[in-house]
Amino acid sequence: MQTDLQAILDATMDVVAVFDSDRRFVSVNEAACRFYERSRAELVGCRLDDFIGTERAEADWAGFLEPERIAQGMLENVWDGVQDGRRVVLEVRARPEFLPDRHLFVLRDITERRVLEDQLRQAQKMEAVGQLAGGIAHDFNNLLTVIAGYGEIARRRIGAGPGANELGEIARAAERAGELTRQLLAFARRQVLEPVLVDVNEVAAGLVPMLSRLIGETIEIAMLAGDDLPPVLADRVQLEQVIVNLAINARDAMPGGGTLAIETSVVDDHVRLAVSDTGTGIAPDVLERIFEPFYTTKAVGLGTGLGLATVHGIVTQSGGRVDVISDAGLGSTFTVSLPAAADGTRAARAVEHRAAPQLGGDETLLLCENEDAVRALLELVLTGAGYSVLAAGHPSDALALAAREGEAIDALVTDVVMPGMSGLELAARLAPLRTLFISGYAAEVAGRGALPAGSAFLEKPFDHGTLLAEVRDLLDAPLRIESTP
């Protein structure tokens, strides 16, 4: 009968173990031998302390043998701790004193499931925060467009007179705020990228001289470039931002100096960029939060907490991933993996703003912007440059103006996100009219490839010159009409 019972227990997938009151294994099944990586002969007689440490074993055991818990009969719990140097999560069903001086445990290893659940929760949290960040950036960019736009008009009218310096400070503050919202959009993966075929070695090597000045003389930079790296399809400026942010993060981890290593390689059709430091390392409780926006361990005023969040957003939107390995006191390694570009991939053409001697014109523009202050500013700038502007606060009003004016309209300037109808839908209704899309929240536009033929995109906030240059380029370009199959 004993042999039959052991055979039944050995066929069980769950770990079954019997302990005595001294926390020693008395009986185990085959699943227990596989889980603890010991033979039955080696396992019987061992103490639980040998696997989870005496301090944790004593604490768990004291609670397990409390009289009221013994009276409950079968107990159920989840155990989360370190065993043999690795994290283990177990579903535990136990019966204390099921026989005199004998305690039964049935364990199910759910470590992998718990890791996947943690990753899912983290992904959901990052997505929720990203959506919030993108929404904040949208409203904030509208405000910045108005602040910076009217500030620019005021500076031109005042010239070098009283108040010019103060307006200059307002302009600089608006520029810094614009950079902050761009970082938010990068984290939220809502910025419009300009992907081109990029040689990661060339980009990283080109940044080394600048990084040397940025991180100081006490830190040595080592560039270890892999051979025959295929190109990746990425936004070059954003990729440079990733490397700079990781280098700054490494610098801050090495206040006493050290080595910053930038290494590139190819692994499984992915180009890897690893940035390593010999700094203080990252504590485990900090490690799981480092990509969250505004989370920082730096003192107030020494960091916004957006550097690594920006890295995460840029890399993810580019189709890659970023991983980190860190040991306290031994430094950290951040590894960015980007898919290698497929053969024959055509890079998206980056927009090159040509120098135009005259940015204004006498054409008629249809302007649709639901934010009153932004619409009034744009109308002021465009009419000041000589254009005739038909302004509408809602897409339905814009359609009515277009129906009334007909072919007299030369181009449409429209926000992307508006109530009732998006700018993309409005442009489709007015096709083939040339269109300049403007937005502080480009979630609806994954890239310029998603825009209608012959259109352009301008991200808020922007200065007057950039707006006028985009309008002029749009009007001067040949009208392109998408053919239908």
C-alpha cells in the first residue's frame, strides 16, 4: 500500500513534501526532486533552511505552527521569496500536524505566471500613463502655441524697447516647456517620427566627441563597434536622443568617475546598442520603475524623471525594445534592440525646409482650428503674411465655407484632433485640396506616410517662420492626387 501511495504521489505534477517540526524533509515525490534539483536520497533529511535561508524559514514556520492556524486544518497561501538565489512564487496548500510531528505541503510553482502577470500590469500601467501624458501634451502644446506666438508678435512690435528682455525670457521658457512636452510625447509614443535608413555605428560614433564634453573628464568613453551592422529604419534625431539620454543617466551613476561603454552588435536580425557604466547600480525596487515618467531618485531640481521614459517611448515606437541589467555597486547596462531594415526598404524622405526669400503670399487659405486662441493667432500670422484666410472653428463650418468659396481656396490648414470630425476626415472631404495638418497630439498620425498625398504635418508649438515656410512649401509643391485602384 505504501508503494502504491508513493507511485500516486510521484505521478502528481505538484510538489508534495512532508516535513518534521525541525523543518526537515521526511518524504517527497518526484516533482519535489525536480523542483529542488536533488535526488530523493539527497533531499530527505535536508532542512528547508538550506533553500530559503534560516531567517525566512523561521519566520514562515512560526506563523505556520500557530495554534489557531493548526485548528483551521488545510491552509492556502502564496509564497513569494528567494530560493537557491532565484525568485520563486508558489501556491501553497498545507496541513500542519496531519500526523504527530508531520506537516504536509503541496506546492505549485507559478513563478513564470506571476512574472507574466507583473509584465502585463506594468505594460498596462505604462500604456495608461502614456495616454495621460499624450493628452496633457495636447492641451499644453495648444497653450504654448498661443503663449509663444503672441510673445513673438509682441517682441517684434517692441523691438529693443522696454520689456524686450522680459519677453525674451518668456520665449526661452516657452521653448523649454515645448521640449518638455516633446519628451512627454516621446514617452507616450505619440510623436511623429521621420524614419530613415540609419547606420547605428555612424550615429553612435558621431556623438562621442559631444558626449566627451557632456559627461566630463573623469569618465572614459569606450566605443566598441560591431562589424557589418545592417541599417535600421529609425528617426535619426530621436536615436541620437536615446544615446544622449542613456549617456547622461550613466554619468549621473558615476559621480566619482568611471567608464562609459557603447557597444553595437547584431543578434537575431536585430541591431543592439548597449550602453554600460561602472557606476553605483540600480536598486531592485527602483529598477522596476525607471521607465515611468517623472519618477526620479535625484534631488529636487536635478532631474525631471523623463530621460529614461523618453528612451522607452522612442525605442518602442520605433519597433524595438529596451532592457536593463543592473547590480548594486557594479554598474548597469541598457540594451536597445532595433529590427534590422529589410532588404530594399525605402527610407521616408525627411522634410527639408528650403530657404525662401519670401514666406508670405496672396493665396486663399481655409483654416480650421477648434481652439479659439490658437485659431485667432494663426489667422493673425497668416493674414499678416499677405494670405486671405477663411477661419472656421468646427469642421462643419469649414465644409460650409469650402462649398461657398469653391475653387477659390488654395490650401487647407487644419488641426488633426477636433470634436465631431478629425482633420484627416475633413481633408478627405475636401480632396484634392492641399493640406497642412497641425497638432500637438499626433496619435492619429503614425508618420508622414499616413497622411494624404500632397499634404504636410507641423507639430505644435511652432514659431511663425516655420508655419509660413510650411505653408509656402505646400503651395509651391506640385499638386499630387492619389490614384484609386
